[in-house]
Amino acid sequence: MVDYILLEQYCKDISILFVEDDKSIRKEMKDLLKELFFEKHITIANDGKEGFLKYQEYFETNNKTFDIVLTDVKMPKMDGLELIKKIYEQNPNQLIVVLSGESETHHLISFVNLGISYFLEKPLNYDEFIELIYTLTNKIYEQNNLNKKINIEEININDNLIWNTKTKQLLKDNNYIKLTKKENLLIETLLKTPKKTHSVEEIIPILWEDSFNKEVDVKNLKNIVSRLRKKIPELNIENIYSLGYRINIL
């Protein structure tokens, strides 16, 4: 399930190279990419040869490669397969998505052999595209923040509340707040990825791990949330309709 608030957060700093020789598809895709990414982070190339030149130019200018490369298969001057081989010579870990037409599916085994895992079929399905972009940008975001998360000992929720990630306790004005085991576990779960909306299906197995084989009513979770809201009004636990819960952090 795509959390569009998080998608916007994930995409804001992502750089993407799109390589496509068909003019109409280029225009359509550029308009779609501009809905997700900042235009300054979007680079468009008309064929594989130009795509590789722009890939090299980006690295020379920014001292890093694009976060995502989205490329067509059949193109003049240099096709998608050759382009990917050249890109992998520079960056074996480059995240690449192959955009292929129905008549080009017989080529896909060659891309799989190169290590490509992500494919989109033309004409593009909007929902599939959004889901894939959400998956990839989430992966990039988590990787970029991994070291930062490991080193964070305290999360400042607001001016009064602090969550200590080492002791797994909540402090208000530097005093520990007495919480039940499940209340504590819920806060810990929601703060593992701040600003992320955690689904009910994700939360329940964590809080009721010992009794997960038994049916747990969602009302049990709602009761815990209600208790926390009464006990700690400053703790802004938000219920995102049909998506789940998250803790808003200042």
C-alpha cells in the first residue's frame, strides 16, 4: 500500500535518469516524473548513447551517480542492454528499471542475467509505476538514513517528550513515564521509522506476538491508543484513515 505522504518525502531528493527514444513517451513520462520528483533532479536522454553521456556528466558534476535509471530497451545508437552494461562498469550497484514493449519481452532474459530485477511494461500502468517508485525510493531513503538511525540515541518528539532508543523509554521533561508493556511497544514500533504510517496489520503481530495465533480484535489496539492519548496528550498519535497510525514529530 502506497503512503503518499511518505512517497513525497522519499522522492524529494531523488535523482533520476530517463532514457527513451520515442518522443511521445518521453513527454508523457516527463510529465509523470515531474509529479513525483523535483524537475531539477530529472534528466532526460533521447537514446542510449546520450543517456550514457549524461550519466557520466552527472557523476563528474556531482561526484555521485543517479539514484535511479529508467531506460527503454530498443533504441538507436546504443540500446538499453549496452547502456546498462556500461553503467554497471562504472557503478555495479546502480538501481535500474527497464521499460519494455510487448514485442521486446524476449530480450528480458538478457537483462535478468545482468542482474536487473525491476521491469515495467509499455504502455505504462500508472498504479504499477507508482508502487514501484514507492518501493525503490523507500529502499534508497532507508539506506541513506541507516547509519543515522543506528547512531540516534534519542528522538525528540516535541519540546516536552523524548524517546530513548537505547532504554526504550519515554521521557517527559526528563522524567520517565510509566507505561504498560504494550503501550511501550506501540511507541517503539511507531518511532522505528518516524513519520511512516504503520498499518494495523503490521502493528498487531508485534504487540500480540505471543498470542498471534489467536484472533486479536482491532479494538484492542484502539484501546491502547486511546489510553496513551489520555495519559500523554502531548504524544500526537495520528490515525490516518484506512492506512494506520503514526506519531507526528516536530
